[in-house]
Amino acid sequence: MAKLNLKRIGIIFVFLIFLSILSFISGEISLEKQVKISQERYQATLQELSQKTVEYTINKKKGEVKNYRITPKKNSTVFSLLEELAKREDFEVKSTIYPGMGVFIESINGVKNGTDGRYWQYWVNDKLGEVAADKKEIKGGDKIEWRFEVPAF
């Protein structure tokens, strides 16, 4: 009788170990699924944010490149976002408004047009701006870059 109880205890013990291992494995699988779902949500959130925000770069061409993220409002322009960044990041923008033509940037953060024959030019989605900065409307997902360089024209 004692042998039979010992055998039952052994079988129950092995069964409990088996259940523990099975529970652990299913927990690991569940954890992997949760991690995968979290990563997918994170990627979706990043994509959504990148579609709502603008990547804004100011490139002085002296190894000094500043990158920013900013959320455009309705009717935001290259210039209005530059002014907003200047306030937020505490740098100065000097400009002149030419009636009928638009705004002309004179300097950004103390870097003045004409220095070494270079001037501030803006690019939107890797295309040189064709209108004044206050005339070019911007939407979420756009990429803006101000470059201080010798004009190609």
C-alpha cells in the first residue's frame, strides 16, 4: 500500500511539474505576443506623429545642424514655423517684408546673409523653395531645411 501511495505521489509530482512547464511556456508565448503588440503600437504611434509633425532643420554648413520637430497649424508656412521655433528655442530671426513679394530672411541666429557669398535658402521635401517663405504652406509630414550656402542661380 505504501508503494502504491509513493507511486501516486510520484505521478502527481511529475504531472504538476508538467503543468508548471506548460504554464511557463504559455506565459512566455503570451509575453512575446504582448511585446510584439506593444512594438506594433509604438511604430503606429511614431508613424502617426511623423505624419502630424514637421521635421525642421537649420543647417549653417559649418558642422552646425539643428534638427527640430514642430506641429504645424492650419495655414502654417515655412516662415511662421521658423518664427515659432525661434521663440520656442530662443534664437533670433531677422527678416524684411517686401510688399507683393513676401518675406526675405536676413539672418538666423546671428548668421547674416551675404557672409562669404552665402545666403539662407529653404528647401521643402528636398526641393528648393520657389516662393517667399511666408507664401509656402506646410502640412504634417513635410521636411523643411534652411541651408546657408552660395545660391546656385
